Amino acid sequence: MLNIVIQQAVVLLAMGWLLTLNARKGRHHPRLAIVTTGFWFGLAAIVCMLLPFTVAPGVLLDARSGVIFVAGVFGGPLSGALAALMAALCRLWIGGAGAFSGVLNIGFALVLGLAFRHGVGRGWLRINLWHLLPAVLVLHAASLLLIAALMTPVQRELMPEYIWPYLAVVVPLTLILTLILHDAEQRQREQALLEHSEARLRAITGALPDLMFVMNEQGRCLEVMASSSAQPYPVANNVIGKLLPQLFEPALARRFQDFIRRTLTQQGCQRLVYELGEGDDRRVFESRAQAMEAPLNEGPAAVVLTRDITQRERNETELRIAAVAFDSFEGMMITDAQTRILRVNRAFTEITGYGVEEVIGNTPAMLGSGQHDGAFYRQMWRHIHDHGHWQGEILNRRKSGHVYPQWLSISAVRDVQGEVSHYVASINDISQRKKDAERINHLAFYDGVTGLPNRRFLYQRLAELIDVPRDLSGLIFIDLDKFKHINDLWGLSVGDQVLQQAALRLSNLMHPGDLVARLGGDEFVVLSTGLPADKRQAAAHLEQLGYTLLSALEQPYAHEEHALRCGASLGMVLLEGQHASPDEQVQQAELAMYQAKSEGKGKLCFFDRGMQERVARRLRLEEDIQRGLDAGEFVAWYQPQFDHRGRIIGAEALARWLHPEQGTLAPGAFIDVAEGSGLMNRIDHMVLQSACRQMARWAQLSEFGSFTLSVNIGASRLYQAGFVEEVLQVFTQTGVDPGCIKLEITESMLLDDMPGAIDRMQALKAHGVRFAIDDFGTGYSSLLYLQRLPLDQLKIDQSFVQALPHDDNSLGIIKAIIGMAQSLGLEVIAEGVETDAQRTQLYQLGCHRYQGYLLSRPEPAERLQALMQSPRYG
């Protein structure tokens, strides 16, 4: 058996040599190589099958599976399939019991080889010993398993005698054949790359206009390459093998020798400029050298490229002369009659950014910005042809792409025949002058924080729209809600950042022709132009824009890692070419904004004439209140407070305005305007002063022995500096006993600064003043603070009382208030009692003090005094 295996090994190695030869010869005919490769692999498999080792009748053991495996790896699907087909036909021709299994063995070997080839192509496998060995072992193990399946049990017992010799030879043989072919394939690939590289080098060398030398360290010329288009070189012929002293004069030979040695010892490309020839034949050459990475047989060598730069040197010399001649503060440019640039000076290059070499030979069109149309240039050249010169402002482009303004003067130069021979142009960069003018204009018409147009710019645009009555435009006045809180909490710099972000959001939502302006503070105005001609459609369009602006401004504003929130209120007005001044138009939009703010922040509202009339009425009322206060028309009236027996136990002082024309006015007629204008503090002070003075007089009467007088404290007064001192001063001036005075404070007032309120209340409590919480149940005060407040009485709000007796919710709230008051040891009184049913139910719930129209309306002091002195109420 060993002899047969060795014979197959020799056959396989010989076939390996044939396959290698086939690969070399067939690379120029790839299609034919597929067939010949498959044929040689198939022939090798057939030879192996013709020299088999018969392990059982009709069962052959040979190396064909290794051959077919290698055919699949290197031949590919077509060559492998051809080889497998030849081997399978031969095996069927040989016949025997193992013919079918032998064909299966051939098919398995082909599939395994193709699978390994696919793995190599994908990068999963590599053709080396460690990747091939498992595949080859699997291949031959499968062959042995197929053979074992055809043998009898007795024959299988004899298998170890030939399995190990078989594997010991066939496995290494298969590996060796694979590696031999892989090596051949690598050599073929490297040979192809080398030929391709040489062809490319020849193409590059043939295309270069330069002369290329290869010189060694001793200065010997080893090779010369030049194309037919290479510039003439005096020593280009018959220089191979010569030394530098044989090519150049001694001084230049020494320079060239140093140049070569410097190239070989230093990294990077070296440069040498030198001259050859004399007189008119004198020429300038530039040589650049680079050390070769792979030294030649003669040792280290350098590649030298040489170029004739005579003309370039002349041009550079002329340009230097021209630069000095035209060196001035103005940019100068000279062109020929066809406007090709011939000369420019240094100032020109500084202004345009172009170097001299970049513009010479080009036309001034290379400087064009594209922002002037053809008509502009035609008019300019017509003026030059007619008058010989032109000057004006023009926009040109620098080399960087930046468009800038310049003042350009062009003059035509004519020869003796009167024909234009040249054009001379002077240019001045007026960018800084324009920037200064723009800066002055920006300071006058733009906001310094946001960069938006300011009030002056806006009024200018509005004045322009007045002259176009047919166009519909809209004005939106924007006021940022809670912006003051951001300024107070985070500082002015953060407030400016919020304004800048708001300005950016508004600007991004504008259409061409629209305008966003900042009037100051947190107020912006949007002017929307080009609205639909139909008034309703225009209003709808403006309203939609308003909601878009609201949505944008409601988004959080970024500050570091914080998200600040600051919504807006919008007022809108349609501008229908009316003759109102810009100031009046903005004022109308502002009135609409205030109306929106009064309806709840984050709203928008359209202006109507009624708003202006209401504002006018409000202003007149404000002036009237001021006059009434000065004239002493405001007085205190008193609404009695009763116990459950119907006796008057106290009263609440309420403001009344004895208007000379409108008669007696209750607070509802003036309180809103008074609070908005800051006059409410004067009214409250007057009521307190009048009430204390009246109480001091009543204290002299026996009927008022246990009488207490309640006075309301305004929301802003409690937290004013000097509030406690002011109240005590009133007590001193009027001579009233502080124990007879009860100050009523609304529950919502305590939310602003509960600890501060407690401190002020305790200071007055120390002087005997009593305190009641008015409108109790409508606020959100903490029970903890309620326990700490120096209170004497809770007043149930009239909204709960008026819902009795049928509203279970109000009933439950009143029960809770009474229970709370009793647990805290406080009096409880109900206001707004208007029916007997309400009083009865309150009594049943435990409330024994009442105030309301059922019992008495507010009355002047004289009327209340008369009631107290009557037997019914005394």
C-alpha cells in the first residue's frame, strides 16, 4: 500500500508543477486558463484513481479527493466543476461497489473546496497551515468514513493497517499542493502588479515635461528618462555612466555633488537652482531631488527632476520691477486693450487677496461679485469709450470669496493712432468707510442688546406704510410675561440672553418684508406686511401669526443647565392705510396687549375703538379720583355687624366717593382704576384715618362700649416699609384706642411673604390691635402659618354664604371653617348674608356673627350712630 501512496504523491507533486506552469502561461488568456486548469486538475484526479489501493472489492482508496478540494480552492466553480466531472466519469467507468460513494466523495471534496474559497474571499479564512489543516482533515476523514460504510465488519478491522499510512502521506501532500499553488498565485499577482507599476511609471515619465536623472552618492548618472516634450538640456545626451565633473564645470559640479549628498542624508525633497550657458543662451534650471527608498546595486541613489525655469525667472523679475514701480497706497491695475491684466501693484494684491501670478493674463472679471447685472457694465464701458474714463462705487469679490465695496477709477490709454492700447484702473477699498457709516446708522436705528430695529426704525417704516393706503398690514405688540422675575432672580445679563433668544425666535418666524423691532424693556413689535386684501382674511392671517408667536415664546429659554420660562401677551391691530400717526398705531396695539394681559397672561387680543375709549375713560377717571382725593370727596361709610340676637357688635369701614355729579359711588366704580394708578394707598389711608377719628368719638358714648371697628388693609400696604409706624402714627393723631380697631387682611395677601406679614401683625398686636382674615377660604394659606398668625377672627367669604342653603360644597367648606376657628379659639363672622334662610343655617352651623344686606347696608357715621342709640339694636 505504501508504494501506491508514494506513487500518488509523486503524481500529485508533478501535477502541482504542471498547474503552476499552467497558471503562468494562462494569465494572458484567462478564459482558456479556466478550461486548462480544470483539465489538469481532473487529469491529476484520474491518475490518482488509476493508481488506487483496493481496500475491498470495488472500493478504492486514493488521493483524488485532495486534488478536487484544491481544484475548488484555486480553480473556482467552473474549473472545479470541470475537474470534478472528469473524475466522476472516470470513477463511474472504473465501476465497482464503491462507484456511487466515490462520486459522492468527489462532490463533497468540490463543495468543501469552494466553501473554503468563499471563506477566503470574505476574509474569514486564510490560506495557511492553521486554516487548511482542519479542512484537509475533515476532507480525508469523510473519505475514509464513506469507504468504511462499504466494507464488511471483518474488513473494517483491517482498516488501521492502511488508514494511518494513508493519512500520514495524503494530508501533508494535500497541504503541500495547496501551498505550492498559493505561492504560485501570489507570484503571479506580484508579477502583474510589478508590470502595472512599470507601465504606469513609463506613462508618467513620458508625460512629464521635465528631465529625470538617477544618480548615486558618488555623483554618477545611472539612468536618464525624458519624454519627447522635455525641455532642451545641454547635457541630456550620452550622460549615463558619467560623473558630475564630466557633465558640469567644477564649481557647479561641486554644488550638484553637495546637493545629491544632502538629499541622501536628509529627509524630504531638496531644491537646487543653477544656470547653464552664456549670453543670450543663458538658461536657468531648477532641480528637485528625492532619495530612493530602495537602494540600487550601486548603493544609495536619488531621483533628480530638472526643469527649465528661465522664462519664469524673467517673469518674476519683471513683476518685481512692476511691483516697485506701482507701489502706492492705491491699488493699481494695467490691462491691455482686450482687458487682460498685465500689471498690478502690491496694494492691489493686499486689497483683493490675489497674488500677482494669479491675475496676470486674466481679466478683471475674475474679481466680479456677480451682484451687478450686464446693464451696469455696459453703461460703464459706454462711458469709458465716450469720455475716456469712469469712476464710481462697485462691489467686487476678494480671493477669499468675501464681497466688498471699492471705489473704482478707470482710464483708457490711447496710442498715436487714437486706438485704445491699455486701461489703467485704480481701486480703493472703502469697506471701513462703509462699516463706519453702517455702524452710525445701526446705533441710530437698531437695538444694542438684540440687534433688532428700534422704535425709530419702526416708526419710519410705519410712516412709509401710511402712504400706501391700499395695502393691508398688521401690527403685533408683544410683552413678555414674568420677564421681571427673571431679571430679579437671575440678573440683567441673563435677562439680556432671554431677550436675545426671544428676538431670534421672532425673527425666524418672519416672512420677507416683515419687521421685528424692540421698543425697550421686554416689549417687541412685529410688523406683518402683504396681508390679504380682504379684511377678514387679513385678520385671520394676523391671528394665526399671533398664535405662532405665542407658541414660540412659550418654549423654555436655555441658561446653562436651566430652562427659564417666560410667556407673552399680544395685542394686534390691522393697519388699513389709516391716517393715524405711527405713535398712535403702536399705542393701539399696546392697548390691545394690555387687554390681553388683563384676560390672563399668554393671550392675544385685537384692538377695537372701544379699547381706546375705555382707556380714555380710565384716564379721565384717574384724574377725577385724584381731584376727588384733593377735594376731600372720599369718606368712610360703615356696614354694621350683628350677633345672633340682632345686636350691633361692630362695623366695617368702607370707602365711598361723594361725587359732585354722579352722587355716592361704591368702591366698584373706582377701585380698579385706583389700584392700577397707585391711588389706592391714599384711599386706604383716608379710610383708616376717618375710621379711627370716628371711633375715637364713638368711644365717648356708652352705647359703643364693646364696639369694634374693622378696617381693610390693601394688598400692597402690608409689605410697605414703615407700615407699622404709619398705622401707629394714625392711632396717635386720632387718639383712638388700638383695641377698638380690627384690621382685615385678605388671605391671598399672606402668600407673598408670610413671615414678614407675621412680624408686622405681631408688632401691631403688641399695641392691642385685633386682626381678622377677610374672604377666608378663597386663598391657599398654610395651616402651619395660620396657627402662628396673631388672629382674632375669620370672616367667611360671601361666595360661600350666598350659595346656601342648597350648595352642599359650600356647606361643607363653611363647616370646616367654623370647626377650624373653634379649634383655634377664633371668632367667626359671615359676610354677604342676604336671606333669613342663610342666617338660620349659619346659626345652626355655629356661626353667630353676621354682616350683609339682610341686616343693614353701609351707612354714614350719623346713621350708624342713630341705629346704635335705638332700642332695637342697642
